[in-house]
Amino acid sequence: MVAVASERIHASYWLETGDDPAHAAEVIAGEQSSGTFLKLANETPELKERSGARVERLEVIDTSTAPSLPGGMAGSTYTRCQLELSWPLENLGPSLTNLMATVAGNLFELRQVSGLRITDLKLPPAFAAAYPGPAFGITGTRRLSGVAQGPLIGTIIKPSVGLSPEQTAEQVRLLIDGGIDFIKDDELQADGPHCPFDERVRAVMRVVNDGAEALGRKPMVAFNITGDLDQMRHRHDLVLELGGTCVMASLNAIGLVGLIELRRHSSLPIHGHRAGWGWLSRCPALGWDYGPWQQIQRLAGADHLHVNGLANKFSEPDDSVIAAARAVLKPMFDGAPMAAMPVFSSGQTGKQAPGTFAALGTADLIHAAGGGIFGHPGGVAAGVTAFRQAWDAAMAGTPLQDHAVKHAELRQALEFW
Amino acid sequence: MVAVASERIHASYWLETGDDPAHAAEVIAGEQSSGTFLKLANETPELKERSGARVERLEVIDTSTAPSLPGGMAGSTYTRCQLELSWPLENLGPSLTNLMATVAGNLFELRQVSGLRITDLKLPPAFAAAYPGPAFGITGTRRLSGVAQGPLIGTIIKPSVGLSPEQTAEQVRLLIDGGIDFIKDDELQADGPHCPFDERVRAVMRVVNDGAEALGRKPMVAFNITGDLDQMRHRHDLVLELGGTCVMASLNAIGLVGLIELRRHSSLPIHGHRAGWGWLSRCPALGWDYGPWQQIQRLAGADHLHVNGLANKFSEPDDSVIAAARAVLKPMFDGAPMAAMPVFSSGQTGKQAPGTFAALGTADLIHAAGGGIFGHPGGVAAGVTAFRQAWDAAMAGTPLQDHAVKHAELRQALEFW
């Protein structure tokens, strides 16, 4: 076998350790490559040089007197660092599943670790050759929805679960009559016996197709096809057959193989829901930053990715939301940007439009509101109009109050948002 | 649509909240079923009765003055509770992926939550009808490996990554000559360019088949087939064609759809690696207990499930390891036990045999040691023999030191274990 110049995979972490940080870093690198806790005869220097993970960077941030997580080795002090490791691509090849086991495998459990969070990934171009990325992304989503500029003004079918197919279609009719661009199923509504997927799609697509004829553009509905693979394929095919333009899946529920296979099969944009993101991220000393997680999902083929929203009803702070959205928009590879469309939701109204636009400098996004639309005293159409007016103001740099002077729906909305 | 008596899905949680616990419980139940933050006209009492999640149990454990996780609502005190919720099966049907989005979806991010961990699942029999569970489990694994009683004495190819196919086969030959029952690839070794899967399997299976002829039983090798779905299917087929008896996958890397599809395709036991378990579990106030996680993996079809090991080199305490192993062995449904085989590994030697057997009362398990076998001064065969002698002693209730009097390999081993 001929040695070749190695492309390398880089992953960065926030590390906290009760050990000497340099030693802890070496243990992590060893655990995730060629190291064992007992020195073996065949663990040669050549093998380690070729296959070992490397500590590329280790910068101390600060120290703490108590460990963030239990179970690690005790220290007199716990050092927090930025750690960057690299692996030769030869260890695993450009495989997303094996990337997961390598950069986010057994290392979080090590005794040397009292806190570990993956914060960044840099992948060699071989990954861009091996995986397709989003098939539609921003451009394809704008084309299919007929929204050439500004955000897609969106909403979520509510109540999350409990409506019949016909009741769902009625709600969709109200929204389409009101001028909505984008509607999604709730992640709790897939194919429950009370609201079977096929019946729901048939009922909803009758309304969507009627609406499209009247409007000259087709509002995009993301049908939640989350399920086993054959179910997802069947549901995708039905949506496509009936003229639908988007399918949605809960990415942490189906897993990477589910998304990769869905991308292979799909002729429609894939709306990636991040339900469960809390258990990947809510402890600051453990788990995943959104940056590396969304890179993997984009490579695998997600066209839209949820990023929560400013002033959301959840526990995520605004700077984290904006960092997530920027990550989703950031090009991944030279010549293969694979940008996806960030989806803002959770307690959103037009009031979040100025801050969202100011932070991103683009309206290449989906902004979904529920109560922010349905709660408008003038009804759903007024709610959608007000939300769009808020975005017009945001993009023009006009304060909402000023814009509201000549826009009645926005004026009314500002009283309840 | 006719209302039918509802089968319900139950999930239990450890909850910490700065809110009134009863209110927090209702918010979680609402978020994960029919609730919205704005009351909608179509959110009728009938709908809530039919589709709402129910708080079945809420028991205060204790209180804390500080929140475990940041971002939640502030309280003067933080109450920790056991919370049990239930959902009507009609909301989602017996779908594992949608179960994930329901019991482990957006709830962890709620502001009402300063800690949330899923601790138990009780699923209605419809899930046992919808999913097959392990195809081989304990009985099938014993049959294929020719190990009628006692644990499968196992080991892991080390170094984790870096050996060529021929070097891997050499190590396998040494182990089989030494009398090993079970060998697994490391989770870092799948199909890297330096050690391509097909070449490795061909080289290793030549050795395994030769060994089987000599032994009259075939040692089981779990080849790591983790990859995209078509790759996993191809690799499975090659292992099967060459007479192999087990395939391994990193479950958190492939995800649920990957495992479900692999189970559908596979004619071999599926060795379920839990790499990444740390980021699901290491923060006590967040994420997953092993109990509910392994239930989902067993339903989807895992035959073997990693549970770490007593006195392991990681950060998990012994009681957690034993609880995990007991969970894997516990029958899931009346008439459909779906028991899988627990796999003990990480810094293991024969010294952990007595404690492991005493805690479980069974040797229906795989016990894998690396250094504990390779480090034996008498060589690999002596290492395997000593490990087996330790288990013989454990199962007979004889202290290792006593058993060592008449067993030289164990006697030597006790000096370095």
C-alpha cells in the first residue's frame, strides 16, 4: 500500500478537564484513533504516525473549581480549553455515519473529561464529492413557492395534533386565502390513526391546488413524512403525485441513514425539523453546538433547517439562534456551498423581523408564526399581511412603528404582538 | 370517525423546574400534544380530551436553590420531580420515529424546564406487532457461536484503527488459536481506505473459517458495517456470503431508520454499538437514561447492546452499568420479550466476572476484554483461558483466588489484572 498525502478531518471542542489539559487532549486523540489503554506490540510508531489523531490546537480559556459533569477524574482545578483534533481521511473515508462515530463517539464518556462539546467541523472536499447536499436549498425553495424575494411567511398547523384531515384542510384553506407562503405540519403529526397521512395530504392538496390556480403561485406545504423508510418513500411519492412541493422529517428521529436515503429518493425539498435538539445541546458543557450538527445534516441533504427564533418561547438565547442561522447560510466547500434555508419559529411575530434581518443581512429564510398570525383581530389574512409588512419595514430599515402609520394591519398587530 | 378505547404510550421523566411543578407538567404535556401558547378556536375540549397528553403522575423528589441547566425561567427554588406522561396511541400510531419526536422532541428546550431526562417508556402491544425486535438475541447468538453456556468471551481488534486487512486477520488468527468466542471491529474501523471493508472481511473470514473447521464451532466476528444503507447492505451480504455470523453498527451514527432497515435486510445478528452514548447521557439533568433508549433499539432489531462494564475506564458508575444490562435482559412485552444480549467492555478483565454475574444472575452476555487478554504473560491463549476460568469461578460462586490455586492461567492473570 502506497502512502499518500493525507487529507484530514478537523473537529473542535470545548473541553473541561481535571487532568493536565495536554494529557487529556492526547487521551482523547488516542481513544478516537489508534490508542489503547495497554500498549500493544503492533501499535508501531509508523502506525501511530499514519493513523493517529493529532492535537492541532489546545488553548486554555479559564479554570473552575468544580467539574461541570460528574464521573470524571478529580482535580484540584478544572481547566477549560479550546481543543482542535484532526484525523487522516484514510481512517474512515468520506462517510458521514463513520464521521459521527469518530468525532462524536466514545470521547464524551472519558474520565479525563468533565465537560466536552463539539463546536466545529472542517471536512475535506472528499465529503462534498461523496454527498449531494441540499437538492433545492434557497433557490429551489423560492422557485417552487413563487416567492422571489423576502422571507417565506410561514405558519404551523395548530393544534399540533388532534385535527382530522378535513379540519386540517380547512385551516390550510384559511391560511392560503390569507396569503401565506409556507405551511408545515407539526412534528407531532405524521400518520396517526386519527389523522392518516394519505387522507390528510389528499384533503390539503385539493385546497392547495385550488389556491394555486387562483393565486398564480403555489404555497408550499411541508408534509411531515417522518416514519420508517418505506413509509417515507410512499408518503413522498403521494405528495409529489398530488402536486405538493415539500416534505418534512424529524432529523433526530429518523437519523442520518434516514436522511441520506430520503435525499436519494426525494424530488422535493426536505424540511429538516430538529425536534430533540434540546437533548443534544441544552447542557452547555456537553453535546453539540448547532454548527457541526447542521453541517452533517446539510451534507446529507436537508434543504431547510430549524433554528428556533429570536425571543422564542424556549430556553435558547438570541445569540445562539443567530449563530445557528448564520451557520446554515454559510458556504460549506469551495464550489459546493450547500447552503440551506434557515427556518425561524417558536413564539414568533413580525416584531422579530427587524432583529432577524439586521443580524443576518438577508431574508433568505422561512419565518413561521402561529399565534402571531392567528391572533390578529382582523383575522388570518390581516395577520399574514401584518407579518409581511413588518418584513417590508425591516428590509427597508424603517422602524415598525413608522411603517405602521400607513399600514393598518401592522398597526393593529403591534397592539397584540 | 368512531372513537375507540385508546391504548396509551407512557413516558417517565426526571424533571427539574423553577415553575410550579404542576403547571410545568401541564405545559410539557401541552407542548407535546395539542397545546399552543395561544388558545385557538378549534382547540375544543373534545379535541383536548381525545388528543391531549395526560399528566399521569407527578411526585416531588426534592428541591434545589440553583437550576441544573441555564436558560429556564427563574424561580426562588427548583423542584425536582418524577413525572409520568401518557399519550393516546391514535396521535402517532406504533411508529418508533414518531415516538422519538413525541416523547423526546421539543420538551427539553422548554423554559419551564431547568432539567429533564427521560427515564422510562411503557409502550402498548401495537409496537410489538409493528416491529420485529431482535431476530437472534441470546438464543440465536449462542447457536451461531457454539457457546451453549457461560458468557461469550470476547475482545476488540486493537489498535482501533491503523492495521491493514492482513494485519487484522493475523490478530484474529492469534485470538482464535487462543480460544476466543467473539471478536469485534472497533467502532472507528469500518471501511477506511487504509483498511477497506471487503479486503478485511475476506482476509478475516479465511482465518475464521479455517479456525471453525479445527474447532468444530465458529467464533463470532462482528464486522463493523456502519455506513450508508446501500453500503451496509452490501457489507452484510459479503459477510453472509463468506460465512460470517455477525454484523455491527454504530446505532447513534446510523439512526433509527438505519437500524430498522438493517434489521429488515439482515440474516445475521446485529451488534449494536452505542458510540456517542456520552452525549445522550453524561449530564445527569438532561437527555436519556439507558432504559428507554435500549427499548427503542431492541424494538428496531438490535441483538447485542453495549452496556459498558464494571470498573470501566470511562466515567459511568457501576450501578448505572448494571441497570443498563438488566434493562437489556428485561422482557419488553407479554409474549414478545425481545431480549437482547448485553455486551460488557471497557477496561475489562476476569476480575469483573464475579461482580457482573452476581449482579445479573445470568451469564447470557458478551464480556469483552482487550488488555485483559493481550496483557497475559503466557500469551493470548493463556489470557482467554484465564478470563474463562474467572467466569467459571464466578458462576460456581468460588472466589477467584481460590479457583486460581488449581488454575495456573488465572493465577498468573490475577497478578496483572
